[in-house]
Amino acid sequence: MDEAVIREIRASSRLFFEPEATKSIVTASKPEADQAAFGGATALAIDSADPYGDFRRSMEEMVLSRGGGRGEDDWGWLEEMLGWYLRANGKKTHGLIVGAFVDLLVGLSA
């Protein structure tokens, strides 16, 4: 079931997310220096034989370091984390990142 959801998200053209775009006239984009880290995390450039698994493990480590993603205010933080991953990585990896994120959410809800 989980794999079917992830496959559908990867194949769907309904996911429209431009992490650097904003329609707000109040909120300006953050400077590049602020986008370099999220919650004290360090971004690393690596070549991977399993990028999906690496994204999934990295996200899980971040969630566990924050307390497991079970608090009421955690959804906003999870959305911010997803946005950070999307901004920090090229568009060709966005499908893997979103798939790993959905897999993480399914795992958290189980």
C-alpha cells in the first residue's frame, strides 16, 4: 500500500511545489545563507547508490532528533523540513524526496 502511494505521487503531475516562489507580498524569500541549514542540520553533497533510502533515513534522523514528530505543532515543522530538502537539492531529486517524505509520514502514523 505504501509503495503504491509513493509511486502515484512520483507519477502525478498534480504536485506543484516551487520552494523558492512566494505569492505573499509580506513574506520575502530568505537569503541564501539562511537556506543553507535547517534546525542546525548540515547539508552534505554525496553520491548515492540509494538516494531514496538516504533521503528517508536523513529525514527520519531529523524527526527523531526533534522528538519523533508526534506533537501538535509538528506538522508545520515537517512542512518546513520538506521545503528545506527541496530547496537544498536539484529538481531531478524532488520525486525521491517527496516519496521519502510520504514514506516517513506513513511510518510515523503506524
